Amino acid sequence: MLTASKFGYSLSGNALKIIAAITMLIDHIGVILLPQITLFRVIGRISFPIFAFMIAEGCAHTKNKLRYFLSVFLLGIGCQLVLYITKGPEKLNVLISFSISMLGIYALQYMKNKVFCDKIHLTKKCFSVLVFVFAIIGIYYLNKFLRIDYGFFGCMLPLSVSIFRAPATNRFVFLKRLDNKFLHLTLLGICLVFMALKYRGVQIYALFSILLLLFYSGERGKFKMKYFFYLFYPIHLVILEGISYILLVINQQ
């Protein structure tokens, strides 16, 4: 997980997602089984920003945007059905939040690929800007009408990491200089501050995730663990809800 390099120690994408999965598990144990222990919720704040950062990484490197989006979105729908069966009507889960974020990131990529390409006509450049603007407006109003986990700023968190990522058509040196991990994490931190101001409580502890992300190596890791992370979210929720139900039955006897 933790590998040495000439710049010190670094964490692969898989290592960061394992940390995020463990802290998410701790958080959900706190929510479902031990709500009286605040420390579990504090530790759990690390999870969402790490996954948000890795979603942005995935959008930047995926070869099939539609398949990547559908894999996250459809899994989110499946998880929502599990939540509905076990707990009734709930806010839309975090995978739905991330799938909405992905649409915003794709709109941003589309805009940058048009705006920063010399061969594209001005009309198409303006159209691409409108596509991105309407995408952000759409995300904002979607959060007005639907109960989406982490709300508007949660949907914007992965997108904040993508703002200064240089487009594939980039010929501008200054954009390449802006495309660096430290600036990406700065914007992530700003978005996390807005989330902390909105949700208050333990949400401020999400800023500690940046300390871990500073060690990100930019590499995926040796093993393909994509499906493990896809399945971990619904499976651990089912197990925890099952334990909660069993405990409830025992206490009622």
C-alpha cells in the first residue's frame, strides 16, 4: 500500500480507496449500530473526499466514459433499492451523488476540449461553455428537488478536482502548470470548507483527507480492484443492516 520513491513515501489509488473503504465502514457502523460513539463519525469523514478525488481521477483516465458512468449509476440505483427495502424512503446514496458529479466533469471536459482547441469554430466554443453552465445549473436544481447525499457541494467535490486538469487538446503551457496535484487539492479543500460550513458538526474533519491525498502517487496500484470497490458498498450496507435487524429482534424478546 505504502511504497517508497525518490520523493519519499506514496500511496497508490488502490491504497487510498482501501483506506476510504475502511473509514466508510467505520462511519456506517457508527450510523447503523453505534450512533452514540461520535468518534466513528469523525473517522468516517475521511472517506467521501478520497472517493470523490478518485472519481475525478477515473473520469480523467477512463477509455469508456459511458461505461464508467453507467457502472457507478446503476450500482447506485441497486444500492438505493436495498436502502428502500431495509429503511424505507431515504436520501439518494453517495453513488448517485458521484454519478451526477461525473456528468458535470464530462461537461467540463467537453468545454475545455472545445475552448482550448485552435481548430474549433467560435460558435462551437460558445456552445460548449453553455453546455457546462447548464450542467452546473442542472446539478444545483436537481439538489433542490431531490434529497441527494451530501447535496450540491458533495456533487461538486469531484468536479472541483477536475477544474484545472489540462484537456487532451491543450497547447497552452500555463494550463499544464496549473494541472498539478497541489492545486487540485487546494480546490478540493475549499469545497470541503463550504461543506463544513453547510453541514457543520463533524464534517470539518473531512479536511484531514487532504493529508492522505498529498501522498497519492498517481498510479492505480498493482491489482485490478475495481469490482471489489463496486461491490463493497452494497455488501457492507446489507451486512450492517442485517446485524441491526438481528439486534433489534433480540432486544424485543
